[in-house]
Amino acid sequence: MKVNVWNTIVQLSKERGVGTSVVVNAIEESLRVASTKYFSHNEKIHINFKPEKGELRVYTIKQVTKTPKNLSTEISLEEAKKIDAGAKTGNFIEIDLPSETLGRIAAQAAKQVIFQKVRDAEQEKIYARFFPLMGKIVSGILRREESNNNMILEVNKTDILLPYREKLKNEKFNRGDRIRALIIQVLKESVGPQVIVSRSDPKFLVRLLHLEIPEIANGNIEIKDIVRQPGERSKVAVVSKEKDIDPIGACIGVKGNRILSISKELSGEKIDVIEWSANPLTYAKSALSPAKVDNVILLNKNEKILRAVVSPDHLSLAIGKKGLNVRLASRLVGWKIVINQD
């Protein structure tokens, strides 16, 4: 049978970003599946498909016998003579799928299987491209916002998902805006987008710190702990591995330019940079920044409870709006901190 599909295969290959061999194999598989409706005795199906030459043939091979016992491999002499008048018992005969049947099943059954095979190939390609980028920041263009407020970004011609729950509080974007986010999940197979990103994950802030602060990127300053209330406040505990590097000053930058740049990316999220300490009392005192703490007392070692004493004018700062500052400090240190004023 003559077919003229090579141009279509090449076009589909370019549109989907997969090799022509993937499309050809998908077509062959679709024909194999669809032809079982004609070859209904579990015959072995042979496919000779050379689209660049316009050639297509689907057939099975059976042995001619007087009384067929296995219809998947044998055909009666009477039936064989209808195909080849010269057929004889013991001969093997090739039985072609009729052109009209071949054309019909190719049109009806191939589309779905081709689509699935090409889609599978696309998913493999997306997985191979993005899985090595897990935990890294990507930049994409906002293409649309769905009814559930999830956002679809385009990154390297691929749709990726920024779920509503992974956005920052109150941040708004318009179609066409460029958005940076952290890859937190890459699915092997998915009905929807395979790549899921986040702007609320603490690791997003970690990656931003690496990008903005060279001393962190080169390992001279280490991030020991980080806690975050996305869109509101974060606390980052750092330690310097070099005696001549001030970890707080290096992270904040001249006139606060480094940390302000990161805060701007996070829609104004406040970022407290503190010096890490192995001593929980010292650590807690720093963790309550921006409040000035007069003293920290160990209340219960077994239950890990500390008391922080602050002056009246620093009480509200130590507690924070709705208790956020002291909650984050407690999470950072790993001890419950109780605030008392002088």
C-alpha cells in the first residue's frame, strides 16, 4: 500500500520535540494493535513500514494444510487458493491486510496510540531534562492561571506547575511575568505538568542565598539552620569558616544590599541573619533578633525550655506579630522560648 505520511511524521517530530523513529515506532505499534481486529486468531503480525519511501504493508504468514488445527499459524488449502491460486499443501503463504481495511484502521486506531506513544516519549524527555535540576531555581514565564489559582509557567517550552499552596502570601503576578521558583518535584508520569515548583519552600531561600552571597556559594560561610514563614519572616543561622569573614555582615551586604535583594524577590519577606552557636542560650539570644535580649535562662533541660528576659520596649519585637518572632526563634534553636520582661 502506498502512503504519503513522511512529511506529517517529520512535522509531528518537530512539534513534539522527539525523534522521527519514535513517531514511526508509535505508528507501527498502533497498526499492530488495530490489525488484531482483522487477524483475530492471535496471528504473528509483520509490519513493513518505510514512510520515507511511502511503503506500508501489514501481513501474517501461515502454512497451508488440509485441516488447520491452529488458526494462528495455519490456513486451509481452500482459503489459501482464494489468496494465491497456486497455493499447495505444505506451502507458506503471506496474507496481507486488505488496503481498504488497512486504511480504515490506520485512520481510526492509530491516532490514539500514536498520541500516547509520543506523549510517553515527551514525558521521558521532560523527566530526563528536569530531574537533574531538582532543588535548583528555574525561571519561567507565567502563561496562565487556572481556576484553582494554580499557575502554569513555561520553562524551555515546557509547562511547569506552581501550585497555589507553594506561592507566597499575597503575592500577585500577571500573565507574561517572569517568575523564579525552586524545583521540588519531577514526576515520571503525569496527566498534567510533570515539573512542580515552589516559592515557599525553605530551600528556595537557601538557593537565593547561594546565588546572591558569594561567600556562601564558595563555602566560606555555611548555612547551619533556616526556618521560614513564607512571605512574612525567615531566620537564617550562619557560621563563618574563615576568621577574617564576618558572616552577618557578608550576608547583609553594604547598606543591606544583598539581603534586601533577596527580600525583594520574596515580596518583602523579612530575613533575620544570625550567627549560629552550639550553646542554646547564646543561640536563643541571637535567634530573637531583631529584639535585644538582656539574658537567657535555662528553665528545664529535659523539656528543653528557655526563658528570655527583655526590656519592656523590646517585648513586642521579641514576641513578634501574632507571636511569629518567638515561634520562629524556638523552631530555629530547637528549644521552647518563653519571653519575660525585666
